[in-house]
Amino acid sequence: MAGIFGVALRGLGMLGKGKKISKTITSVKPNVPKTKTEKLKSKLAIAKQKTKASKAKLDQTVFDIKQQSKGRN
């Protein structure tokens, strides 16, 4: 019963609202490196993030393997 009322309330709520128009993002400036140093810093930051992601994937794989080996024993 609660599910039916929730759906009905959402439906009634949609009737009163007009269309939402998204505003253009104006406050966030793009980070475009111009100098050689800035470009190298950017590449370094990207490489660090990729390394973190790879380590997280590896840690997850190791964890999964350990869990599977515990389940077999």
C-alpha cells in the first residue's frame, strides 16, 4: 500500500512543476596547461591517478583470490 501512495504522490508532484532549464556552468574554468612545466605537472597527476587505480584493482583481485581460497578450505 505504501508503494502505491508514494507513486501517486510523485505523480501529483510532477503536475505542478514546469520544465527545468539547466544553466550553463560559468564559474568553473577549464584547466588547460599552457607552459611546458604545467603540461608535465598535468601528465604527472594523470599518471599518479592511473597508478592509484591500478593498485586498487590489484588489491581487489588479491582480496578476491584470498576469499576464494578461504571458501575452498
